[in-house]
Amino acid sequence: MMFSGKVLGIQESFLNKWDSDVKYKIAEGKSVLQFNLGQPDFACPEFVKEAIKIVNGKDKNNFYNHTGGTDKLRFLLADLQKKTFGLEYNKEEVIVTNGAKEALFLAFAAILNGNDEVIVVAPHWPTYVEQVKFFGGLPVVVDITNNFGLNIEAIKKAVNENTKAIVINNPNNPVGMIYGREDIGEIVELAEKHNLIIISDEVYNSTVFDGKKHISVADFPGAKERAIVIDGFSKTLSMTGYRLGFAFSSREIIDNMIKVKSNINGNTNSFFQMVVEEVLANHFEDYLRFVDMAKGEYLKRRDFLCESLDGMKMEYKKPEGTFYLFAKIPKGFDMGSREFVESLLEKTGIAVAPGIFFGKSFDNYFRISFGTSMEDIVEGVKRMKKFLEETRH
Ligand code: PMP
């Protein structure tokens, strides 16, 4: 056999693959509204463009740099965590990565041995499970409750002597739910009791609505040492393509992630690290304004989408954060989520993501991303209404 058991044991990212399929349709000339991807529609912010110009004129913007990130950026990211969430990290407890996706990969690489079990709360972003499998670990998927809450009892039951870590995603993609202090406290307590590592993906921490506040797992006494907090600027600054992610943890864990990274791709893009240094050091007010503007826009889109879905009598969980909405496949469609989204794409040009991507129990759901423009959302709702009228009996 030419290929490794490791690579044969995983799937290409469902979301990336489905997006390629959708983009082929567009290339063939189909009019498609893309609600399938976590892509904010905002142009690169002006202050980032300004920072790019400044860095362009600097020396050594084309050189190799420290694997874990430039000294200055690691310091500034620790400072950002302090300013935004009151969390204390020093620069040795930060790693700069090629997107949050790489931070997750390095985290699993650093901690997993074959047969280690990792609890993943579902519905979940698909990549967690594939990465765990890649490192020989066993993903143990635990579904949330019917009311879209953390199922602490089920999580407790899933822990055994092989459990190494638990993955939570707060705010959550695809449901848009956020975890309260009590829930996170229970996870931390459980992790302490069984000596587990908590991988807390917090990439949507700046998109929380209705006066609620993001609470990081690192906010709990004792959690900082056993938590790997994953974050990045893909969503926060609408720069998915620039690939700037980062993670916070104990120095020991970060050093081991750096060890792996030094043998994969070395430092994250030096130029863009310098750009983000410039943004955080000299345009912090602009940064905060942008984050606020984006949140305001997502909120308008969420409210419009929720009202429209109510009008169509659709069932869904109102997002408390993120720019995703998880809706139930309307009654009358006797099919799985994959078939539903394919038929929706074919008949209406609306691209969404099937619930099955996010866990076996969610085949009666689909995910709508409202990272797209309001204009697209208005048109999408129109097409959806027509589709339901024509299809429902
Ligand atoms: N975590 C979650 C929950 C995500 O939704 C995404 C992107 N869709 C990522 C991580 C990866 O982000 P990045 O672009 O920083 O790799």
C-alpha cells in the first residue's frame, strides 16, 4: 500500500471539500450564494492595509524568524489577552501559528499518544476529529443536550483512564451557542480531577451578542496550566487568507508545540507577523473599532435571518455568538442533510453546510453562515421562501 494508515484513516476537511464543489458550480456559471463557509465578507481593514505598507518598507521582513513567533508579537498577543479578557500570560506562553488550524494540529501533536482518547463536544467543527485520528488518538464524540447545552453528565461518563483531553469550542461553530461560567467551571473541575488537558477553541471570542461576555477557560484558577487556548485573526480581522493564528498555554506545552512546528514549516509568515505587530502596537483603537463594527453587522444579519426563518416556521437555535446559525431541515424533506443541501444548491443556488459534517447525530440539521453580506442574505431568504413554497405540500 502506497499510503500511510494515518492518511487513509482521515478524511479531507468536509467543509473545504464541499466548498471546492460549490466553487466548481460557480466556475460552471451557476449563480450561487455562499452561506457554506466561515468567511467574513469584510474587505481587509484600512489600518491593516496601512500596516502592510509600513512593513513593506522595513528591513528583514523577508527573513526567517523565531519558530514560535517574533518576540514582539508574542509579547503583544499576551498583552491583548490581558487587555481583552484580563488573562495573565507572558510571551513564552504564546505561539504564533499558520492559522488556528495549525495551532490545533500542534496541540494534538504535542500531547497525543496512540490510543489516547479525546472527548469532543458535538456538534463540532469537523477538523478536531480528523486531527485527533491523524495522531492515532480516539475521538470520543459527546453530543450536547436537546436544549443546546453542554451535557456535563454525558461528558463525565465518557471519561476513563485513557482520556487525555477534552475539546470545547466557545463560542461554538456551528450552533453559535456560548458556554456560561458554570459549564466551563464544571469542565475545568473534571479536567483537574482526571488530569486532562482542555483544548479550548476560542476563535469566535470577539463575536458575542446581546450583552453577553465571552468567558475563556483560562479565566478559572488552575486552568491556565492545563488549557491550550486557540485563537487567531482570521475571523476577528477578516483575514482568513493571511493565516495568522495563535495559542496560549503553559510554557512547557508551548515549547513542545514549537518543537513540532520547527520541523514542519518553521516560523509563521514573517511579513504578516510584522503587520500584526504594527496593528496591535500602533492601531489598537482602530482594531477595537473594527471588531465592534463587525459584531454590529453580524448582529443585524442574525436578527434579519432569525425573523425570516421564524416567518418560514423553521426551527433553529438563535445564535448567541459567531456568525453561524444551525437550523433543522424543514418538515416534509424525507432525506439526510447531505442530500438536502445538494438539492438546495441545485434548485436555488443557495450553498449551506450539511449537519452531518458536525456529528452523526445532526443529520437533520444544516448550517448557515451569515459572514456573507446582508444583500446576499436578503436574496438567499427570498430564494429559500420560494423553494419551501414549491416543495412543501
Ligand atoms: N476553529 C474553528 C471553530 C473554526 O471555525 C475555524 C475556521 N472556520 C478555525 C478554527 C480555523 O481558523 P484559521 O483560519 O485561523 O485556521
